[in-house]
Amino acid sequence: MINPQAPDWRPSRREVISIGLGMFVVAIPLARWATRPRLVRRTLPVMGTMAEIAVVGRDEPAAHAAIDAAFERLSWVERVMTRFDPSSDVGRANIGAAREPVAIHAETAAVLTSALQWAELSGGRFDPCLGKAVQLWDVSGRTSPPAGTETVRFAGRGLHEQLELGSWRGSDIVRFHANDLAIDLGGIAKGRAVDMAVQALREHGVTDGFVSAGGDLYALGNSDDGGPWQTGVRSPSDPRSIVSTIGVSDRAIATSGDYEAYYDYRGRRYHHLLDPETGEPRRTDLHTVTVAADDCMTADAAATACFGLTPEDARRVLGRRAIIVHMA
């Protein structure tokens, strides 16, 4: 467990590598390539963020092949689960599932199943069915909030309870029982994508490396100095500074915060993390929460569900599924 009140971290004799445009940085030791395994890393835009994958090894072509396979898994999840493409599973469901059952991939069904479990565990604070509300608020495009008459229809609806998952003729299907329901897997699918990318690395024999996509990260094994990967959580008030560090090995961490996608209007910050009870961006004095878990899908959903909760309430929601490592 780290101390959230620790002074700003500064690496000593280390090169700080920014993990995409997300909320983490990783301190990577300067290595002598002639005597140590080489760190091979690559960064690409995917899933609305910059993803970075790194592999520690002596065979550089093999490392690049593993990274290629891992990026393909990230891209596959984006193609299948994005709400922005009408031909994706989520896109097709949002268009037609209020009228008739829509067939979806087994992996999409598994992510939706986990999302609905988190909705129940969190008392509805995590709701993967607020896609229309997310589209209405559009924090990446708006500069002022929508009218209250437009948002009130989403407040306290428990829309996740109106999503039906089933099967028909051997295929997974989804059906909506409310017209205001639309799937948005932004709080969980990225975590699953990281897990799938990690699995691709393992299938290529990688034992040490990391996969990071925005605020989601999984670290395999150790860094090329033999110790855990040292990840730094960015300050919500100053992205140039680090508020805490976490040593990570064969574990996932995820951060949710109100300082990556937002706009300010008349003294209030409107961010992308909506409160299902109000249909509006969640009001809170906290700006960030970071959790650790055995897999990144769990960490991703847990961080989203617990954003804005007190530490005590967050721990009750998480139980033994994840732990809080930083709140600010």
C-alpha cells in the first residue's frame, strides 16, 4: 500500500516513459543493451487513447512479433465493442436491440455479463447502459451542459436492469427493454482489451513487459532491472507531476478521474463519468481513484464504479475483488 501523502516522486538515474496520453508514467531503468535484455516498446492510437506495449527480451524480432499480436487484440476489441461504429456488436445492438434480439460475439457477451455484475455490486453506480446520456453530454465536443429537461429522463432509471442477455441457436444475443437504453462499454472494455493483449504477449513467450491504454495498465513480471515496474500516477491538478508511485508485477492497475475528458462551465467541471442517479456528471470533491486487481477488466470497472465514493464506501463495493491504492 502506498502513502497518498508522499511527496512528488522524481526518478533517480531513470528515464521516465510516459504511457500514452493516459494517467500513468512508468520509470524504466537505463540499461546497457550489450549485457541486459533489451526493452522493446511501441505506441499506437487505439480505443480513443494512446496505447503503449513494452517487452523485455533478447530477441528483438520476436518482441516485435509479440507486440504486433498484442496490438491486434486491442484493435479487435475496439472494432467489436465500440459504440461509434454502427457495424460493431455494440453499434448494431444500439440500433436494433430495442426492436428485436441482436446476435453478438461471445467475448462481447462476457464483457456485458461482467458489466452487469458490477452494476449490481455497486448498487447501480456502474451502468453500462447510459450510452444515450453519454452521447448527450458529449464532454469532448460540448462547451456547456445540455438542458435539464434533456437529462432528467436518464436519472435513477437503472437502465442496466432493462438489458437482457441470452442465447438463441448457439449464439449470444442481447435485447433492450427500454427505449432510452444504449450500451456504452467505455468503463470496462478497455480493461478487457488490455487483458487480451497481455494474453497475446504470453502466447508469444513474453514473461516481462507491460500493456497500457489510457488509465488502464497491466504489468507482466519485472522490468529490465529485475524489479517490479514502477508506475507513477499523474497529479489531477498538474499532469507534469507525479502524486504517488506503485510497484506492479503480474497485476493490473486502473485510474478513473475527472481531468482527462471534461469542460468547465460557470465554476463546475463537467466530466465523462456520469452518475446514473442524476443522469449528470458525478459531483465529488475527489478527482481521481486508482485501484489494483488481478486483471485489468476488474480494475477498470472497479475504478469507474468507485470514482467519487468515500474510501469506506469504495472498499465496501470492491470487497476482495480489488484494492484502492490512491484517491485524491
